[in-house]
Amino acid sequence: MSRPTLRVDQPAPEMSPGMTVASRKASSKDATAYEDMLHVLLERAQQRCKNSAQKSSLQRKFEEVEDRVIVKAPAASLADSDAAKQIYSNITERISQFAGHSAGLMKILDEISNIHPFVRVAVVAFEFAVKLELKRKDNNAKVMSLYVQMGDMLSALIPLQHVRDTEDIGKDKMVVQNTLSPLMLQIADDIIDCGNACDAYTKKRAVAKVLKSYIYEQRLAEYGDLFAKHHKSLCLAIDVNTTMGIAELKGMVSAVDINVNILLALFKDLTLPSERDLAQRVKQYGGYEACLKDDNHLEELVRMEARSQQGSAGGGGKRQSRGASDELNLVYNMKKDLQEELKESLDSNLQHYLNKLDASKEDIIGAVRAQMHGESAWVVSQVAIMQTRGAHEHVVEEDIVHLWKDMHWRNSVKSHHFTLALRDHLIEKYRGGPGHGNIHSAQYSASEPPSRASVVSHTQRAVPSEDLGIAVAEKLLMAPKRDVDDDQWAINAFSMLTVQPISEAFDDDGTGFITTREVNLFTLSRPKGWSLLRWLLYWGEGWYESLSNYQHKILCVMQEMFSTLSDLHPANRGVVDYYLDNTAFKRVELLLRGLNTSRSIAHESVIGRLREYTRTVEDRLQKRLEKVGYDIDATNTLEVVKGRGRIERYLFPLLYLLLRHHLDIIKLGRVSGHMLNGTALTAASQSLYQLTAAVDERVTKLTAIMRQSRTDPGTRMTTYAFGMFQYIDADEYHFLENHVMDNLLQYQYLDEDEDEDKCIDSVADDPVLQKAIIPRDLELSVDFTSWTAASADTGASGTWTGICTYNGGIHFGWMSGLINISLNLNDDGIVTGTGRCALADCTVDGTYETDEMGLTTLQLSIVFEAAPGVSPTASCTLSYAGEYLDGTTTLSGSWTNVPGDVMADAFQLVRTPVDVYRFRHCIDSEGRSSPTLWRFAREAVLHRVRRQKLCKEYVFQHLLDWVVYVDLHVRALVSRRAVLFTALFAPVAFSPAEEANLKRLHASVSPEHARFLLGVAFRPWQLHVHMNAVCDGCSRLIVTERYMCLQCTRDDLKNQIDLCATCRDQTPMNGIFTHKSSHTLIRLSFFLHVPFKKIVYDDARAALERVIRIRNGLGGFTLRSSDVTTASSTDSLGKLLPECVACSKSVTLPCWYCSSCHADSRPPKDVFTCEDCRSWKHDPHHVWILIKEESLRPEVSTVEMLLEALADQQKEMSDRMEMLERKLGMVDGMETVARKLDMLLAGQQNE
């Protein structure tokens, strides 16, 4: 008898207990079929990925051009028709209820796939894609609308419930299975591709979604239109091949009668308010093209997005604060995303999406295996509840059932009361009744437990809340008998110290109350073969031991990262510094700092029995991380990796595994010839960001719950989860930057596994590590004896050389330099070719025409593809129109960056080889004549002869040009950064002579050498930017050298005066500090990380004391130039005076002293340099202090300073009193004179 038709939101049908045995067999069979079907889907997707990678360059370009020329389609307004309104209302309503509706639909589709196995391929694809998407914390409404349509498409299969035999002949004389099987495969492929597109779109930042909305939304709308067409095809096939009437399917067809325009209008209405504001700002800037050209606009859009995120976080969420380095990386990554073509973006994301599907296979297949058990258990439990109506009947664990019943608890109980009662209940049970032993003892017996056979345990699969019945049935069927006497060791260790962590383990949502559902989830999640008592003790003692162990191992890994900095190749130092200064990485130390490890660890006899589960969890997490390539790029990826459960349960092992992998990447930078790929470490930072974002969400929920229960969150967080979250709050930036003295990384930790460090010099067997290394095509060729021969006269075909201007990406901007192009003209009028310039490889496609006069007209498209490792955003396309006259050596024309642009620039290509192109300046400036040609030939031949002979002058000049080229481009990179971020950087300008020199070098350095030299220039530039220091003089990020005042700093190093090279002599104020020119300055030429800050200050103070002792030992010698009176550089006592290590002259004040050489040498090594020699080449990672006369004077204590100030005030008061007395005396004198005058006047009047 067939089942009745079910609605999508209808619950699963009830089953009788008699179906249990058959169900278990069907369950095992279905699970195997699901696993096989997923394997087929992944293989098909992998093959499509390979086919896409093997497409010809011309075919890929055509597809990219299609993406670029997509214009914003005229989307129909949702107010245009009642049908459109109905569609919008229907989809928006079902988006909010999609999770429940999709669960019902999947149950129905599972039943249909059992009846008709040929539809399982599409059903499996749908289930895996939906469950992976629902693991996200915040689902995008546009993406969810596609999943709604995906479900509507598959709902057309519901009528197949009434078709019991698909081998029957239909109305068109065809078998149903033969008709639908090919369509099912196509639908499955489309679902996987759509899921990949949605995954890639969701991971894009809001700015990228807005700027390229006309491309992204068009592609998403095409999938929606495709699903609507598939729905109609399914309905038609079912109608034709079955006895169902078309009237029964008509309602379904009209419900999804959607086209691209309606979907685009729907996407417009589903746009978030923050994205609408960004779109309005983009419109003000002039649209997408204007924003792409102006990086200042991109910077403002990124900041606008960050402000909107912080504003939305105030409504209940909390976003992580980002430092200056994070903000600059955001702009850089944004530029890269915008320049990436849609097809390229989807192809690059497909492999990662497939890895996530594969990693989630274990959880989903496990749920399928237990489905039939869950349905039967649900029926049994419902019958029991109807008979007793007791809340204890909801509980699965037998021991807790009796306790719950005896205590007369309802559906929930206070967590602390429950844990205490459970502890007492188990102790009384295992010890033979109440009063036996000290029940509330805080100690445990350290006696050796009785021996037992080793038990092989494994991690119980995670149990979603909606499938609790499934897990209950599976546990009841698989749970083995336990030996009660063997748990005596656990009773002895079950102390009062375990009560709170066990209570937190039960209380999954942190409300302070434990429900029957939470009890079942906790008990059913224990490993196979473990008793309840052993599982409780793990969370009471074992978890704390694992956290303490992971804290130590993570600190060792992080400390090894910092210690590796000194061994890194200079070209790799910058990218590693950015990773270590990332906010997410620094927040890891906050989590470790918060963990309270003051509690003692249980005896090894106890921990040894519990550590097995810790190893099992770590192995499971490592396998899943390997499947996703250690790249946690989104919240659903994190959910796939960790499985069900609170983030704190898996946080520390995940951090350890990720950081250990990141350390392997960093260690690659020590190997000569390995240049680290900055993208790999950016992805590493993103993985840490996703973990800390999950922590933020957990802390936000816990804080809200604690406030509702009138508990102080600050106080409660110091004990919750052993305090790991206590520093994760709104003021955490205060802890990140200012609490230097509390940073755990300033202490030394012993790495017990240091001798087991694997060799990472060879990465051939590790594909993940291979991606972290830039290919070796950036190596410098130093073969001076060979050169490129001029191309033979084969018409326009052959090799051409010229100076081209192209987009070098966000770091380099518009660049000029030599380009070398090889063209091939076939007989069909098609031009193909390849080229190479400093920052990119080029591919050339186009057409040509030749007239009767031999004039060849070429229309070319030159596509620049960024060279890895130098500037990944250096991509653009130039349109070239040129002419070539047969028999000449010049191809003249013009190029534009935008097709159809009337403002074209001249672009000339010549046959001159690259190595002698530099000598064409005379021909280009003075014209083509016999003297200029002769001069060119003479200089070119002389250059090649010197090159072949390896003349000393030639090699020296060549290397000198390279040094100047690198130095100028380092400054150009800093200047470029200053233009982009004028509020953060002080600009660096070129002199006219330097501009001319740079222009000359652009025409002299070959593309191969320029690529290598720019890579060298780019990496040192990263060392010159101090992302964590702002100048107190100009309020900008400090570039090149950083100066810190040794006197203007707090004792706890929370704040200090920082100055850049330009403001070094200024005297700014910062809070309580008033900087003076006489203060001692610390000079840094490298990136100072927070853990090293205290060491730098301590070494600087010790170095200053050393200089003071040297000065005192010289009999009061002040190191002033006027004090040096003898040519033998001795003082009046005959002692040698300090000499400058650069010029070997006696140093004079002010001078520099290397505090690093003093601290690292035993006995201390004194290294002085003059002020004029301070640019002397020394270890760039050493710290220098500026010695001044005032700093060598005896230090005055605070009391003495106050007494001196008081004496000055008293003297001033005395002077003022004396002056007042003099003035009073003068007043008395005036009064005497006035009396005398009065007497004289009176005498005269009497006369």
C-alpha cells in the first residue's frame, strides 16, 4: 500500500516497533548507498574542475570576456505584476522557515530514493549542499532564495511516491527510469555548482558584492532560472511517463514560474541596508570602474563597511577590532578579489567546497545510518510517555532516570543542584549506600586502580538536536554492558572540584538549568565502551588536564614562531611579521592568558584512563583539517571541522593543530630558495579569525544569559570554562596592546616534542605546504655571457621589444618597463603570442589584415596575468592597434586600457633585443640617422663584448644599477602606500635626478631581472612599515625607522612616545608625557612585536647604564668633541676612548650604541657609531640607543626633583616678598613727601 502524499513541512511518518529489524537492515544499506553516491558526485565535480583547468587560454578568455561585458539587466520590478508579488511573498516567507521545511522535504525525498534509487544522486547532492549551508551562523537571504528554489525543483519528485515500479512502460512507451536518470545526474551537478557559487559569493566582503553585484547576481539568477526549468522538465517527464494527470502538477509549475529578471528584482529587494549604503556611495564615486581605478575610494569603502559591521555588532553581536595591518590587508585583498574574474573565482573555490562536502560526510552518513533506529525509538518513547506522563521517561541513561524520578524533577533543574545530586547518587550507589566514606571530600585517592584490559574507544558522532531520537535508539542498540566494579577508581577521583566543570558540560546553553534534552545529548555523546562515571570524570578532571597541556603546547608553538624570525630569509620576514601582528593571532594569547591553571592536575593513574578521548578528538580534528586543507574560510567550514558541540570543547586542540601547521609554513621561509606565498599566511590568519569569531559569538550569548540571571558576567567569566573567556570582552584591545607585562609569550617554555620536529626542507609530499611556496620562476639568471639574438625578418611574426605602461596592482600602481612579446601570424588572419614583463606574463590574441602595399594592420588584446610572489594584483588588459610595413623593424601603434577609449597612448615595438634596448635612446631622441645608428651600434657591440669578457667595470656597473633599482622601488612602494593611505603614512618624494634615473633603469633592466629585483624590493618594503606604531609628532604610521623614548614610557610599558625619522627631533606630548630633545631614543629598523617589547626596553636601559659606567671610568670624560685633545684618542688618564666601528674615529656626542650587541655578548661587546655613520651596515634586527650628554648625567630621584622644585618656589616667593617690601617702602616714602608738601602748602596759605 502506497503512502499518502506529504507536505514539505509535514513531520516524518510514524512507524511501528515491529519494523525495527527491517529498518536496521535498510538503514545500513541506505548509508552505504549514500556514501557511494557522494563519492560519485565528488568524482564528477573533480573531473569538471580538471576539464576547466585544461581549457585553452583562448577559450578561457572568451568566458572571461563574457563575464566582463555583462551589463546590468533591466530587472523587472516586483510591483509590475501580481504574479511577481506572489513569488516574492512566497520566497521571502519560506526563507525564514527553510530549515524546518527542508528537513521535512529531505525525509520525503529519502523515502522516494528508497523506492526509486535512480533519484538518489540528486537527493544526496541536495541534502549535503543544504546541510553544509545551514551550518553558517548568518545565512545570506539571496543565497537562501536559491536553496528555496532548489527545494521547489526537487519537490516535483513527490508524485513518484505513487509509482512503485519504475520499470513500467509509460504513456510515451518509455521507461520512467530511463527518462529521468540522465536528468537526475544533470540536476545533481547543477546543485553542486550552485552550492559552490553560493559558497564563493557568501565569503566575499560586502564591498566586493556591491561593486560586482551585476556579475554575481546575474550568475545566481541564472541558477534560479535553471532550477525552474529543471522543475518543469521533471513535471513533464513524470506526467508523460506515469498515469498522473497534468492538472495535479499545474500548481507546482506555476509556483516556480520564475525568470532571471524576476530573480534580479528579488535580489535587489533582499539587499541588506548596509549594502544599500555602500551602493549609494559607489554611485557617488562614479560606479564600479571609477572605484576600481581609484584605490582611495576602495579604502573609504572598506572603512565604511567596517563601521557598518561595528554598528550592527552593537545590536547584539560583537565584531573583532582590527589593527592597521589588518585594514591594509583588507584593501589589498579587496583589490585582488575585484580583479579576479568570476569563472576563475568559482573554479578556485570549487576544490575547497568539495573538500568541505567530503569532510562533512562522516556526520551526515552517521545520521542516515541511525535514521530508522530513531523513528522506532521515537515511537517506543511516545508510548512510554503516554503511559506514565513522567519527565524522567525522557531521559535515556538508566542511572539518571532513577535519580530524576526520585527527586521529582520536571523537565529542567538547576545545574548545580543536579550535579551535586548526581554525584551523591553515584557515590552512594558504588560505595554501597549512604554514609559510606566522605561523600563531599575535595580530595581523591591516589591509590593505583585495579588493572583492566585496554578499551578501544572512538568518538560518538555528533547528534543534532532535531535527530535526538535517532541517537537514542542507536545508543540503546549499541551500548555494551559495563563492569560496575571497574569504576571504583573513578569514584575515588570524583571530588567536589569536579562539580562545576561537570555542571558546565551538561548545561550546553549556559542558562544555569539542565533539561532532559541536554542530559541525553551529554550522555549519548560519550565514547563507545565508556561508562557514565568515566565520562563524567573526563569533564571533571580530564578536560582540565587537556586544556593545561594544550596551553603549554600552543605557547611553545607560538614562541617557536617568534624565535624563527631571526632565521628567516630576509625576503620572507615581512609576510611572517604581518601574520604575527594580525589581531586574530594576538587574541590567541588572550585565550591562553585567561585559562586558570592554578588547580592541581589529577593523578596520572586517573588521567591515563581519560587521555584516550583527548587523543581521539585531536585525531578526528586533524583528519578533517587535512580534508579542508587547514583553511577555515567560513563559519560552515568551522562547523564541518569541529562537529556538534560548544566551541570551548574543541577550541584549544583546533588552535594547536592550526598553529602547528602555520609554524610548518613559517619554517619553510628558513630554507634558501623558498619564498613564502603571502596568500597562504593570509588564509592562515583568516582561519584564526573564524575561530575567534566563534568565541565572540559564544561569549556574547553567555554574557546575555548571565545578565538575564542577574549574574555579573565579568566575575562569572573568570571561572566559566576554567576562565578561558575572561579577557574576551569589549575592552580586549586594551589587553592586546597595553598589557605587555602580562603577555605570556615573554616567558620561556620548554618544548617536550622539540626533538621530534619533522624535517620540512622537502615539501614534495605535502600539497598544502606546496601552495605556501611561490614557484621558482622568480630566480635570477646571472649568466652575463649570453644574450638574446635579434628576431629574423619574418614579417610581423617574431620577437618584439618595447616600453609599456601597465597596472602593477595595488602595491605598485601603474608601472613602466620593458616588455618582450613573441607574435605568430597564421594564414587565417589570427594573431597569437606570449610575452613577459616585470610583474606579469602576457598572452596575446588578435587579428591582422595586409593590404596590397604590404601594410599589415594588427588589432591585439594583451592580457597581463600577475606573476606569483611579486604583485598578485598586477592584472590588466590592453587593447593595441598597430601597423607594420613589410621590410621595416618597427611596429607602431597605440594602446588603451579600456576598449573604445579615445584617449590612446603611443606604443612602439622594435626588433632590438632586450639587452641592448637601453642604447636606443639616441635614436628615439635624435631620430634615425647615420650618426645615431652608428652610435647605437658602437655602444651595443661594446656592451656585449664587455659582457662576454666579464669586465670588472661592466659587472660593477650592472650590480650598481640593480642596487639603485631596488632602492628606488623600495622608496616608490612606500610613496605609493603614502598616496593610498595619506592619513596613515608620511609620503616619500623623489628628486628630479632620481626620477630620471628610475626612467633610465626602466629601459635598461630586462623583464627577467626586473621581476626578481621587484620581488626583492617588495619584501624589504614590508620590513620598513611599523604597523603597530603611530608617530606622536605627525600622527601617522611609522615607515623605515622607529624611535621610542626611553624616558617617556610607563613602568608597565602601556604607553610611550613614538617618533618617525622626520619627527625625531620634535618634542611632542602624549598624555602624561612631555618629550624633550635631551631624552634617550631607541632606534628600531624592524617590526617590534608585543612579546619583545619588554626585552627591548630592558636591554636599552642596561646598555645606557653600561655607557654611563664607561663614561665614569674615563674620569668624567663627556665624549664631547672639545674634550678630545690628543691624537692618540686617550683621555687625561691615558685610557682609550670609544671608537666608531664604521669610521674608526673617536666618537663624539651625540652617538649611537648597540644595545643588542651588549645584551647578546658575554662579556658585553661595546659597539659605538657616530651620528654621521648611523647608516652603517649592521645587523638590521639590532636595537640602537642615541647617547646624549644629558642622558649621561647622574639620574635625579623623584624626591630630589620635588625638593629642588620646592626650593625654586621658595626662592621665587622670597624674591616676590622682597620686591613687595621695596614697593611698600616706596609707598611710605611717598606718604612722607606728601605730608611735607601739605605742610608747605599750609604755611604758604597762612602767609
